[in-house]
Amino acid sequence: MEIVYVYTKKRSEFGRQCNFSDRQAELHVDILPDESLATNFIEKNPVDTGIQCVQEMSEHEVNTERFETENRGINHVEGGWPKDVNASEVEQVLRYRKKVEKDEMYINTIQQLGSVMEHVIKQNNAIDIYEDYFSDLHVEESEEPPSAKTINVFRDPNEIKRTATHLTWYPDGARKLGVAYSNLEFQRSTSDTSMDSYIWDIENPNKPDFTIKPVSPLVCLEYNPKDSHVLVGGCYNGQIAYWDTRKGSQPVEMSPVEHSHRDPVYKVIWLQSKTGTECFSSSTDGQVLWWDTRKLGEPTEKLIMDPSKKMDVEKAQGVIALEYEPTIPTKFMVGTEQGTVISCNRKAKTPNEKIVAIYNAHLGPVYSLQRNPFFPKNFLTVGDWTARIWSEDIRESSIMWTKYHMSYMTDGCWSPTRPAVFFTTKMDGTLDVWDFLFKQNDPTLSLQVTDEPLHSLRIQDQGRFIASGSQSGTTTLLELSSGLCTMQRNEKGLITAMFEREQRREKILESRHREMRLKQRSTSGQEKAEEEEGGEADEEDLVARAEKDFYDVIEAEKKKREDKEAKRKQAEAVVDEKEDTIAEEKGDTENGEKADEEKAD
């Protein structure tokens, strides 16, 4: 049966009927020409222009071949052992080999593969594919002076400015820069202060590329070297959190407060592991905690930085700097608030063995600690007013150091491409570039980056770009000249010789100091024995001796002043005598001239 739809509508709803008809044109308005305007126009001879009644087209060439792609799956069965053959079992392997060798196609296949292999071997013998054609050419070293230019400046977009406390580079090329913002002056922070940190595109300083939203301001932030989408951060309240940029601005997971640090987390570093999810953190509460980002419920391991090796939390030293070298996976180093550097062994069995060595590095907190990428036994520390280079073998003193500056130093790092170059920042806003091959007393290049203190520093892995964060949240990106990021001729050998020479010198001084201390100890022991034999000295005699020494010092000072005053008076008398002599000579000269004039008259 056919289904028919019928639509109905009233005639009145169609509207009025349209009746069209032809009629003559009517003139409604007639505008007469203005003869006065004729003077503005010039008569022109007719011009012939050739045109074609075709569509205009531009001349160009295109590739007219069509290219189509499609995904196809294949079953790859070439090579390897079958599933039913265990390669570790010798009998199964021999049995399978005999079975294959009896196959009719085996000999033909071997002959075909043999001819191909023979051709490849002959080709390799005829052409040395590893030949270096330009080995005898020497690259001319550039004589340009060391310099750096500002590429971009990234400013904290919030009204209440915060310190750029930590920087981290995007692992796959210098395209992005992560900046952790935090107000470390707790009393000055207000409820209106933003807690956001940002990832910047280095070519776009106007707007952040990505916003990181922690529950507490981030003090440190680190990209995962194995997964460029994952970052881990240490918060001001002591918690550890990690983000996946593909999952939004909120943290994927956070450590619970009860199992986290009790102070701000100043450093987080990813560990060299198969999973790429392990990291460890340090804080001023004196603890170093190990984490797995897959399960941040509690730390996997804990170490208390107690120099007495009793693992007492109350005696622990607050950790600010943390250093980990992937080539030495079991060792790590920490820089403390008390100015010491503690070398630790994570895999040691007892707590006493975990703290290997202690170096008294600086008068104040150690703000930066990093091993030399080319010589891991040598490490750089930055604190108080100087930067120091140490050797693991010498604990008494650093082997090299910079001069004491007028301004406090805040951060430092080695160049990843040149073993003799490192960088430091100071509270006066300057970034210093040190090249110990060129000179050691002063920085090779000193840049006034800002007028406010610089707090953080990070160099990109290729050694070309370096970023520095200031107190008001301004991050400056600089590009270094080629001389500062290109390895110089025989640089490794020269810096090796320099480090070895300084180590020998320090070892000689250390042995000499040890001898002096032993001699002093034996002398003091003899004096102590004599005092015990002769009885204690009379207290009045000691007071009288001290008073005599005091007055002797005063008398010597008074005599020195009297001698100085006598010398000054003697010098004044000599000057007065010379002036009188000059005046007399001048008078005699004038009298002589007058006499000559009178005689001439």
C-alpha cells in the first residue's frame, strides 16, 4: 500500500494575487548637465586596448601525481626462534637446527643470502664508510670577545610579584622554559598572592604557554628527562606533586601532608631508573626523601642529614642544594644551611655508612652544588661571597675559588659544553661568566641583567641559552657567544692538568697542616703536664700580666702617635724654611734688577 501525505491550506493564507503587466517607462527625475564642470575635463583621443574574453589565470606549475597513503599490518616471522623452542635450551636448539637443515629450501636460501652477503662484504672492503675526509683540517678558533645578548624577558603576569625561585628547561630542545614562582618571605605574603607557576614558550614573552596550579606555591620544578609532558614540583608547605601537561593544570597526584617534608622543598631531582618515575627531594627540615610518582602515598626511602650519623632529626642540618649525577647512580651530595657539603651513598646498608664525607664549604648556606659534567670528581659550590671548586679526595679545603665579592652570591652552574666555564649570579643583579683557562682572578664576562637580586640560574643542555630569574619574578633569557659554548682546542687536557696540579698543591698543604697540628698537640700536652706538676698559676699574677700587656699596648700606641706628630712638625718646619729661602732669593733678585735699571738710567 502506498502512503500519501496531503497538505491543505486556505486560500486566504496565500496572500494577495500577483498580477504583472508591461507598461511604458516613466521619467521621475531629470538632472541636466552643468556646463561649468566641462572645464575640469580634457578631451582624449580614443585608445585601443586589446582584451581577451577569457578568465585571467596565473602561470604556475603543480605536481599532478596523486599520492595516497594507507596503514597496513604485516605478520613478521623472519628470524628468531619459534614459540615452542626455548633458545636457552641447547637440546631444543640443536633439534630445531637439524630439522631446518633437512628442509629442501634451506640450501637454496643459504646460497641466495650468501651472494648478497658476499656483495656487501666486498663493498665494505672497497669503501671505508667510516673514513674521515677532513681529519687534517683544523677549525679556526674565533677571536671574537666573549659576549651575550638578551633574547627575551618573561615577567610574572600577576600584580603581586613573586620570586622566580627555580627554572627548568624543556628536555627536547630549547623551546620551553618552566618557572616556579614563590614568595620565600613568609611574613610578606598575603592571601591575594597567586600560587600559579608557568611554562613559557621562549618565542612568546607576552603570555605563558601553560599554567601550573599547585595547592601551595612551588619552590622548585623539574621536567622529566624521559617524558617531556611530565613535571614534578616541590611546594612551600613541603608536599611533592607531579603534573602531566596533557591532563590539565591541576596536579595528577600529591604526597599527603603527614608523609611529606615539614619545610619548603628546595630541590627535586629525577633519578636514573628504568621506569622514569622515580625522584628524590630535599628540604630545610633536614630530610632527603625518595619518591615514585606512580604512588606518592609515602616516600620509598628516607635519610636524615645528621653529620653525627645518629639520624637524629633535631640535630639534622637543613638541605638547600641537592646534586645527583646519573653516571654515579648510588651517590648524591647535599648542600646545607650551615655551609657544609655532605657526600652520601644511597645503597649503603647502615646509616653510618650512608654519610661518606663532610666538606666545610662556606660561611653561610650552600645555594648551589653541581658536579663538573666532564670531571665528576670535581664539583662547584656557591655560597656567601664566593664560588669554590672542590675535589672529592680533598676534604680540608677547596682546590680553586673565586675572589670574595662585595655582593652575596645566590646561584651557579657549570657549562655543559666547556669544562672550564661556569656561571654565577649575585644579589646586585649581575651574571658572571668564569673561564678559568682565560683568567681566574676576575670573571671573563660580567652582565648587569637586572637592578634587583638574581635568585635562580639554569643553562640549556646545548650550552647556548642561559636563563636567570630575579626577585620580582622577571626571567631573562640570554644567548651566549660561540666562544663561550664551543670547546676550545685541547681544553680538556689543560683543565685536567690544572685540576691535578691544584689537587697536589692542596694535598701538600694538608699534610703540612697535619704535621703542624700534631706538633702543636704534643707541645700543648707537654705544657699541660708541666702545669700539673708545678700546680696552678696564681690568678692575681695572670690578672697583673694581662694588665701589663694592656698598658704596654697603650704605651706603644701613644709612642707611635707622638712619633707621627713629631715627624709632621718636622716636615712643616722644613716646608717653612724652604718658603723663607725662596722669598729671600726672590727679594735679592728684585733688588738686583732695580740696581741694574738705575745704572742703565
